[in-house]
Amino acid sequence: MLTGYRVKKRTFLVAGLALIASLVIAGMMSLYAASLLGPGVLHRFSLSEQPQQSVLQGSGINICSAQAGNLISDGSFEPVFYEHFLTAYSGSQDTLAVSSSEASLDGVYTDDFFVGAQARIMTLDPEGLRLKKQAVVRSFILNQPGLFQNIRLPADMPTEFRIYDMALKSQDQIIAGGSKGVVLTFNNNEIQALSSTGSPNSIISVDAQGDMAAACSNAGEIYLSADGYAWEKIYGPDISLRSISIDDNGMIVAVGRTGRIVSGTADNIQVAINPAATHDLNETAAWQGGWLAAGNGGTILYSADGTIWEQIDNDVKTDWVDIIADDTGAMIIGTGGELAMVSTQGGKPSVRIVNADNGPALIALAKVNQNQLIGLDGSGTFWLSQNEGKTYRKSELSTGITAVDIVYNGNGRIIAIDNKGRLAHSQLVAGISLDSPLQDGQYQAGDHIYLSKKGDSAQTNQLFESKQGDFWITDDQKSISRIISEDSPAGRGYLEVDIDRNIVIYQLIDREELRSQLEDNVLRFSGWFKTNNASTSISISIEGLSREVSTDFDLTPGQWRRHAYSFVVPEVWLQDQDVYLKIELHGGGIAAIDDLMLTAAGNAGQAYTNTQLQEIGKISPAIMRLEQVPIGRIDAPESAWLQPVGQTGFVFTGGAWSLERTAALAPALEMAFETKASPWLIIDSAASPEELASLIEYLAAPVSESYGKLRMEQGRAVPWTESFARIYLEIADDGGLFFDDRLKSSYVDWVIGQIALSPYYNEIKNRLVFVDAMTYSQGLMQSSADYHASTLETGGRIAGISDMESLYADYWNNIPRNTDKLSQDWPEMLRKVSFNNGSESEEVSLAEMVAVMSYDLGGQTGLALIDQGCAEGSSMSGEEKQKAITAATLLSQAAIGRPQKVIRLSASEDVFVFAANDSSSERVVISNTGSMPATCQLVAEYDLADSVISKYDRSGSLIGTEKFRRNDAHITVLPGGVVYLEKLDSR
């Protein structure tokens, strides 16, 4: 027994306090853990077999813009192409009429721009879409009168009623005088008002300024209206009068036979003093605060006040018959083809006579703009001038009328009076004439016209100059020019530089692209060069780094030589400094440059960067949609996909320039082959029969055929159709060329029909899957394609089941019915699923990507491809790129075999489950789109114990893997994260 030992209370007190503190800390940690795990809701899902369900076609990626290995954006200097798509308004055997504004692209293209272009005409008839004609453009003329249509008069007008004269009242509004004192006001093709002057005689001349109008009858009666509707007689009769005009102050001038002039206002109108002329006067017009009058024998008069007149001297004795006057000047036409240009200097008018070369004898003239005139001769033929009447060319379009007078309404339409006194109108159109006529029939409204013009003229080069300056920067753009030549060592063109002094050209290098490609700080430069001067030397450098790196070499006269150099790039770069490739030429002469390459050392000679190849290899997609390969695209030259890697040129279409840096098909198919993916090619709405035939021959022909030989030269001797079990051929209208459902479905069938004409088709048809990707407004797919495909784009976050159902409701509603395939298991494919962030604070999570992609797989959708950053506003750099890669990888692994039936057994608004299996494995993907962790339980008909679970966070990073020990075990999924479960050899 111990003695003398004293128990201290302080010891017990300290120990008790420590125990209490530990319990409090443990309790707080438990509460914190509970807060992380949420309110304790268990999300339960039932998984079961669906024996009748068909096998999924899989999942994969859509590549819209591959990362080119070459850091130089424009280094091959291939020919520039101008591609244009138009729809005919009308036509004849060798000429088509189209919208002038569309043909000119609202002023971008000028007359004759597309002369020499290749033209392809397609037509839609009762049997479907067919090729109507392929030819070369002979003439391309803008702003011509097209086919006229009569303006309908009120039904109670007498049958013998005629129109005698008309004048522009305001833009779009015309006033016209006719039989029995009637005056009409109309807008384009619609009569707005019908009034009567009260005269029983015909109104042979009218004019208007604003609301005021004046009219003159064939009896010489003058009528005035303050509003264009109610008329007052203020003078006459005076049988000699034949033309009238009014200014914006209400001053009136009327002219007629033997030099007769009457002028004044409503209160005081009288015969003017005119000792200057005795010839008949045919026309008068108010102009620049004064008046002009013109008549026979070369008579041209001017008056500052309408009362006192003077002769304007000219040496021409022609009969002047029409005056066109506006703020920019006045023109008077004569019966001998002469044109008098009237101007004032110091208040004194003068005349400049323009004698058109072999000019037509015009009776009427309409001024479209400062330079363009439309004339009408006595036979009713229309004549066009683009140089203020110096020269004319005859319109080749059929107008359908014999006109005697014309007026331009200022808004793209010509109004005419025909030889029977009827009013008609025509939109100004462009006329396209081909070098050979149709052998059968004629062109008609609705025909589709594809134009393709190589930039080989001064006119086309001038249009390209501004764009070239966006890539190759120099202080003298005229010193550099693109040359189209088969002498090019690589491709069909090169850059020529005139070195009349030291010339420096730059190209901006994308800083982030450069940084992403560099692996060992070495850049490889190469290019082809030649000169005509033995003294020519060149310096190549990279500027904008912390130190300049450069090399120099001399050029070889008379022959092409390839130069190459490796730059060692400093590890530390200047902040916020642009990086440039700089080429400096010295020594005079003419230098030629072609096939410039600047690549990271590891990417040299490759179409794509190693980084992208590694990322796609990691995904291992079942299907690879190759959107970067432009087959049948209006914004790419025909068959650009056949060119070697990097040999691409600019295309101008729809008012925009495009440069397809990764257009080559060969490396795209090679990438699909290396990753064991089925290639998905897109045939857009501008494909020609030749392009489709060459595509199938390239894919399937032996090397003894021309395209088979080309395929071998590009690295593949064995036909691609033997390398892939399945090739998807999507037929689309991503260029937006077609407006009509029947036209869209007919184009799909036309493409399929053209492919079926190939001699290789029967051998490969079981490997081809035709996909109709048209959007049908009537909800009915009538093409013979195997499947239909749509695009799905999120507008922001998908917070739960209600957002998901709303997103897919629009998609389901837009799936067209296919009456020929009502029993098909998968009526739809998702060719592209795009994700757009709502804002920086609402970035789409990995869970949302996976859940959206898999939500309808096994429902109405049999295939889904995730977009690699093509959608506007999407970003595939940094974290977004990681998420997209992880989502694509998970779906590529999971969407194999038959989809399983998944039933929600408890409330699970934010959790989505997709399951599929085949003979070798079971796979389950759980996505938590909520903001809290989710605890889940799977109730499966089959054994999932010992499955491998992989857990990912919202950014796509792998957190870890673990074993799924028991079938009833709980699985925790992080907010925005995904869990992937896979069990091999389960049965």
C-alpha cells in the first residue's frame, strides 16, 4: 500500500478539460464533414438489362480546327480563290439573271469580276436535284434591268387607258400621267393613289418635288397640285407645250414647239422671253436653283430664274431628247448617241460633250450612281455604261417588254412605260452569260449557280491586297505579290519580292501557340528561295523574345533552293511583347519565296502538333468527325483536301476571308487510323460531281489509278476503305446555301447518287454510312440517308434534371420524322455537342459535359460527339481543354455495347447515371452536376463487386482509383465531378 501519496485535483481538472476539448473538436469536424456530404440524401439507381436494345454506335470527338504544326499562318502562297453562290431570278438559253446586290456582294465585286470563272448550275426538277450545266463565265454585268412585271392598275380603269410620262417624286415613289387627265402615284408595283386633273385630255408630262406636283396635257393645259392628289388648272390651253418641270419653291417651267417656254407660279404664269432658240424644245428640268431646257438642232438653254434664257454653246447639232438632273450634275442625251455633261463654274453653265464609241441612239436614260447609266434606245433595247456614258455595252438579258421610257427609283428598281402605255417594274439584276448555251431548255428561276474564280487578274489581286497585309506586314505592299505558277517547288504559287531597296516583311506569330508547341526551346525554320540577282541575300530572325535569334544566307540565282535553320529560343521571354518572324532581303533583284515553315523541332514535317496527337490518342475515340477537312465547302477551293500538308490558300466568300491551314485529308485519316477511330467526313453544300468522284477514288482506288497514286504519294498505298470498317459521310449545308426543305433533301440524295456512280461503290458500300445533317423546317426527312444528325449546344450551366429536360426538349422536337425508317432503333445522331460557359463564374463542369453527352444515349440518340472548341464563345485552352478531353475519354470508354436501363429510385435532381455493357465488361458513369457532394447507390441485376472506380473532380483531374467492394456500397461523387466504374469479365 502506498503511503504519503496525495491526489491533486488540478490533474483531474486538466485531463477533463482536454477530453472535453477533444470531443468538441471531433464534433466540429463531424459537422464539417456532414456539411460537405450534404443533407444525407442517398441517390439510388436501378440498373437492368435491355435485351432488345441495339448496340450503340459509340462516342467520339468533333475536330473543327486542328492545331497546325506550322506556326506561319500563310507560308505556302497558294492561289487565292473567290467562291460565290447565287440563285437565279430568271434566265434564257445562255444567260442567267440574279440579284445584283447579291452578285456584287453589296459593292465588293464589280463588272466582269467573274469573267473566266468556272460555273456550275444545279436545278431542282420533279425528279430531284441535278447538274444542269458546267461552263466558263463569258460576261458578268451588274445592275441590268431584268424581267419586267406589269404594275396592276385599278380594275375599273378603261381598257384603252395609257401612261405617257412619269417622274420620280421621292425615293420609291413615282408619279405618272395618263389618258383623260388621270395622274397615278405608285410605289414599286403598288398603286397608292389615283387622281384626276379634270382635263379630258391626256397628261403627257409630269414632274414632282416633295408633295408638290405639276402636269401638262397634250392640249397644253398646265395643272398644279400642292399634295399630288387635288389639282388646279393654272394655264392653257397652249397646244405647243410638251414637257414640264417644277422646283422645290413651286416655280414651274413648260417648254414646247418652236422654242416656246412658259414659266411662273400658280399666281403668275406667263410666256418667257426666249430670243435664244427657235427650234422645238423637247425637255426641261429644274437644276441647281436654275433651269435647263433642251431640244432639236443642238439647242441647250439655261435660265437662273425660268424667265430669261441663254444658249449654252456646244458644237453638236443633234436633237436632245431627255435630261437627267440631280445634285451631282446634269446629263442630256441626243439621238446620235451623244451625251452632254452640264456643270457650272462660277455660276456659269458649260457643256462637255461625250461621244460614246459606237454609242447607241438613246431615247431615255436612267442614272443608277455617279458612274453607271442605263440607256434605252428606240427599239426598246437596254444599254449599260459604267463610265458616265463614254462606252456602252448591250444588255444580254431578256426583259419581256418593249420600253419607251424609264426611271430609276433610287432603290434598286427600274420603272418603265412600254409601247402600249403600260407601267412595268424590274429589279436591277446581274447578268451572267456562259461560254456555251444549254443544248436543251433554258435557265429558270430557282437554279443554283456556283462560281469559282482563281485570283489571277489585276482586279482580283487588288481585292486581296488588304488581306495579305494582315499576314505579311511591310511598309511597301506593292513590292510583294503572289505569283500563280507551276514553277513553284511546293504547290501552285509563290511570293515574289521586288527588292528595289532593302525590303523587310514580318508575320505575327501567335504567342500562346508558340509557347504551347515548344518542348526543347528549339524552332525549326525552312523555306524555298530563288533570285535573279547574284547579290541577293536574306536574313531570317525571330523578334519579340528576350533576345533576337537570327540567321543569314545568300540566294542562288536562277534555281530554287531549300534553306533550313534551327533557332534556339531563350527560356525567358519579354512580357506582353508580340513575337514576329522577320524576313529581310538585300542586294536588289527579284526574289521568290515558297513553302515557309516554322515549327517546334518535334513537330517538323507534321500536319498537327504532337500535343494534339497525344491528346486525341488519350481519348481513343470510337468516331472522329473531321470538320477541319473542307470537302464541298463554299469557303474552300474545290478539292483543297487533296493538297499536301500546309499547301493551302485564301478563299473569299460571303464577304469574309478564310484560310484552311489543316485542310489536307491524308493526315486527318492517318490520325483516325492511329487512334483506331472511324472517320466521319463532312460533304458540304458546294460539292461538285468531280470532287465527289475524286473523293471516292482517293478512298478506294488502287494505286494504278490517278487518285490512288496520289494517296500512295501522300503515304498510304492500301485504300483507306480497307483500313476502316466504317466511314461516315455526312451531307450538310453548314454554308447556309439552301433555303428549302425539298432542296436540302434532294441535295443529300444527289450526293448519295453521285457517290453510287463510282465504279468502286459496290465494293465499299457496306462500309459507308450516309448521314443527313440538314435542318428541316417541316420536321420531315425525305432523303435516303441512313441516319439523321443534329447539333446540340448548351447556353450555359446545366444545374439539374429540369435544365437537362429543357435542353433536350428542343433537340427532340427538332428531330425530323423519317417515314421510311420508323422502326429504326437510333433515329438520330449528335454530330456535335458544344458547351458554352454562361460566365466566368459559371464554368461548365466535367459532370455537366458527361451528363449532357450521355443523357439520351440509348434513347433516341445512338451516337454523340463532343465538340473540341468550335462553338462561338467556347474555349478549349487550359482547364476547359482538360475537361473536354476527360469527358470525351470517359464517354469513349463507356458508350460501347448495349445501353442499360437506368431508373431513379430516389430523388436525384443533380445526379445522372449512364450504363452500358458488352460481352467483356460492365461500365457505369455517374455525374453530379450539383454544388454539393452526392452519395449514390447502384441496385444492379448483375454483380458489380470488385469493379474499379475512378473519381474525377469538376475540372477533369483524376483524384484517385479504388475498388468497389460490395454491390450495396455507397459511392461519393464530388460536386461537378464524375465517377467511372468498370468491371471486366462480369459474366
